[in-house]
Amino acid sequence: MVKKRLIVSLLWRDGFLIQSINFKHTNAVGSVITAMEFFNAWEADEILLLNVTREDKNFQKFLQTLKELSKYCFVPLTAGGWVQSLERVDLLLENGADKVVVNTQAYKTPEFITAVAQKYGSQCVIVSIDARKTGEARHEVFIDRGREPTGREARAWALAAQERGAGEIFLTSIDHDGSKQGYDRELIAPVAAAMKIPVIIFGGVGNWEHLAGGLKISGVDAVAAGNIFHYFEQSVRQAKRHLISVGMDVRIPDNFTM
């Protein structure tokens, strides 16, 4: 059986590591390079670096950061943000990424997903879906960093992305982002239950039990979090200890102690 994964999400804006609440960037919390060194030492399963700069600028600076991070990263490293072409996919992979995250371009041009999958394999392409509740039991997909509504329901788009060749789905609740109230089960459960490919969930973690709760949702393969990991000493290791203590089937690092 494949182990459940614990993923650290690092949000990069104009060279700084930042926090996010409902997709609004609140404050810088430190150096991305320093954070990477800690998360490596604390045994994260994967690290996700997202360029959340509001405008398409500083892409070269993001590549430089990614290249530097890859020197310190000893777990799978995924990168995304402003991935609008195969050329940019090439550059991310050439500068240290193992996988790429696509969002707005994938929605606007679904054949882009297929093109990336055909060139590098489905395991390389993660389709990011940002959604918020817009009606009773309805969660609508938003693109362009959560600013543009699409009118499409999250589950329907996830299934279409899977059909196009996505290797994983990265599902984020805009409503729960930064809320510390736990994952958005109402959004996640119907999407995860419908998928044949891995589903990573993000948005809302305020304590370690929220991670365990997310992994208990049927169809969820990995939990990701960002803000919580920046404020606790040995935060990833603490999270792993909790997940193991409540019986979650996660990877146990070498020399790991409870």
C-alpha cells in the first residue's frame, strides 16, 4: 500500500516566503532557503514551491530561487505558478523541479495538460484547483490566483483534468485558506471520492489533528500545509509524530523517534 504523504507548501512572492489567508498575502515570514534547510532536516515527504506573485514578473528570479533550493532539497521538489507554456515547464524542470503545478493555463487550455503529460509523463504534471463555495453544496473553480470565477464545479473540472492526463490533483479551499479551521471536507470529499489519481489537499490546517482528519477523508492521498509549519520548532517532525500516534500510514524516516 502506498504511504500517505505530508507535504510542505512554500509560498514565494517577489523573493520572500509569505503567509496566505483567503488568498490574500499577509506578511513575509522568512527566507525560503532557510525554511528548506529546516524542512529537509525534519523529514517532510515532499516540498512544494509556488510562485504566488500577483503579476507575471520575476520569473527568472523564481527560477534562481528554485535552482538554489534544489541544492538543499533531498525529497521530491514540485514548483508552480505562472506556468503558461511548455518552455516554462522545461525551465522549471531544468532548474531543479521534479514535478510542476499548472492551474490557470490548464483550465483555459486543457490540452496544455495533455502536452505536458505527453512530453514528461503524467507523474510530472499536477493540476491545481482552487475552489470556494458559491451556492448550497456547490464549490466553484476560480483561476488567476483565486480572482476569476469560472462557473464550473470543482468535481467536474477535476474529472476533466484527470481525463486530459493529470497525474495528481492539488485541491485548495479558498474559504479555508489560512483559517486554522481544518480542511474543507464539504469540498474535498466528493472530489477525492471520484478520482483515480492521487489527490493532495490544502487550506485550513491549524493543528496536527487537522492533518490526520484530512488523511481520513476517502480518496485523499496527501495533506499539504504552509502557515503552521513556520511557527513550531521541528514542526514537520511534530506533525509526523502525531500522524503516527493516531495510526496514519505515513512514511517513517530513518532514525525517527517518538
